[in-house]
Amino acid sequence: MSLPALVPPPTELPPRAADLRASVREFLAQELASGAWTPRADVWLSGWDERFSKELARRGWLGMTIPTEYGGHGASPLDRYVVTEELLAAGAPVAAHWVADRQIGPSLMRFGTEEQRQKFLPGIAAGEIYFGIGMSEPDSGSDLASVRSRAERVDGGWELTGTKVWTSGGHKAHAFFALVRTSPRDEQNRHAGLSQLIVDLRAPGVTVRPIPLLTGAHHFNEVVFDKAFVPDSMVLGEIGNGWQQVTSELAFERSGPERFLSTYPLLAALVGELQGASVDAGTRRAVGSLVARLWTLRGMSLAIAGALESGHAPELAAAVVKDLGTRYENEVIDAARLLVSIPPDPGAEGGFARLLADSVLHAPGFTLRGGTNEVLRGIVARGLGLR
């Protein structure tokens, strides 16, 4: 039996990427020197800074793959990859625009109407319109086929009832794509009858409730629909085609460099702590292994970016990268805790101890968000014909 390839063929960045990377690094160095923000771990969910997002947009680094007629720049996914990995490596505050730039824009280009593209894409590219994700639900977790939020047909649109959970940035975002049932559940085909609606998070009947972290920090939310009205013009794609659309969207969500770079600022700080110290062979092997695996994961993720540039949506490969990458992020934390002795006080912002503390607090979500590792392995097994 011939098994399918788990990852697309390797992709090389084009020569122009070097100049783009240098420009991004110069900008980030200026931002850091001015004290505009402090590097943090897991910034793509927790680092909300609308000023920073607008500054990126002003430089042409948001909406890069959106066509110019919609306010974007018509650039390659590989160009966008260079920018995003530099932002993540620097620990820059990218959460405000992240979801909109990463997956909402491409989904609108693939499934949206002309009205929807005109309404949202220019604002996304300008860093002025922010989106959340409306997939997970209480008691559903990664099993999206079990969602219970429902939309019932009414005059001129749909009436939405139900609850979404773990909506990062939902208290600040303007809208999200909600995966809902538009027809009764069919036990013989649990993926049937699902649709996606573009929901205004500030509309009547929509309530956003905070889910604070143990630290009191707030970026997770629960979103409750109480007969919220969504007009027909805000149906994304086709009614009943929600499962196919959302799996395509997840290829963008799961495959990017954020799936292994959430703790990169900590890894860089770890190397800095060890530099110049007398370290044993075991420590050198541990750090070398982390760096080698990082480079491998980057190659896998970059290959998916190349596939996206060719018009493919490699869901299977994205699941592999997400599974391997989020486990790797936790191993960076474990290594940092074992290899460096730190005082109980987390210390200065941006320092090793603070980055480690932030990473530890955010770590429980790494292997959950975007689909648990167990679910992802099931997707891979099915793709390989093993189940």
C-alpha cells in the first residue's frame, strides 16, 4: 500500500525574502529601542496592540496576500511567512490582527461574496478590523461535528442561538465566523447540516463574557447567542457546506509558524542565559536538539506555505505540524526550567525569568487550541488510511 505524503515537498524562500526580512528586523529593532512594547511569549493570542497592528499595515505587512483591489498587496504566502516568523521570533504584540490576517482574509477570498470582501478585506489590510474564531463550544472541544449552536431561518436571514467558547480577543474583535447547525443533526453523517455565518460581536443578542486566566489576564471569552439575527448577506459560502469550509480554514490556522514559535523568545533567552557559562555536554545536547527540531519544524511549515501559494489547502500536513509543533513548545519550557536556576521573583519584563513564567502560564493551551493533539492524530491516521 502506498501511503500519502505527510508534508508537501520542501519549499525555498525566494531571493527577495532576504531584503524583506532585513526591513522587518530593522523596524522591530526601532520599536524595541523606543520601548513601545516588551517581548513576551505566546504573543499571537495575548499581545493585543492596535497601534502596532496599524503600523504594520502602514508598512504593507498586513493583508499581504489580499489582492490589491481589496486594499491588500497581492504578495505571496511566502512573503507573509517571512514577516510573521520575524514578528513571532521578536515576541511582538500581534494578537489584534492575527486571526483576521491569518485565516479570515483567505477564507473570504475563497468563499466570501463580493459584498463581504468589500466590507471586511480593506479594514483587515489596514489593521482596523479584527476577527475572532467561533468554532469550539462547551462540551464539544475539538469535536466540531458535535456543535449545538443553531441558526433557524427567519425573514431576511437567520436567528442564532447557542454558545461559543475560548474566543480569543472576542471582547475587542468586531466579528467572527461562527460554525453552526442550519439543519438537524444526522447521526449517519455528523458533518452534514453545518454552515458558517459572519457574526457581528456587538450586535443585539450577542453577549461576550470573559474567561480570565489564573493570573487575571483576559483574552479568552465565551460568546452567547440569544436569538441574534444574522442577515442572509452574512452567510459565508454555501448553507450546509460549513464542514468543508472550516476544514479548509483550519489548514491556515494549524500550519503557521505560530505553532512552534510561541516559546521562541524563551528559547532565545535560554541560549542567552547559557552563553559564556560553563555548560556540560548534556546541556549542549539538549539545546542543540531544540534548535535542530525548530529548524525541521520550520521546514515543514514553510513547505505548507509553499503549497498554499500553489492554491492547495493541505489539511493533513497542517495537522502534523500543529501536533509536533505544540509539543515542541512545551519541551522548550521543560528545558528552560531544568537548565537554568531562576529566583522565585519573575524579574524584569522581557527577561528570562519573566518569559519562562509567561510560557508556563500559557502552556496548557498549546496542545488544545486549534484541535487537541489526540484529534489531530486521528485526522492523520484517517488521512493515512489507518482508520
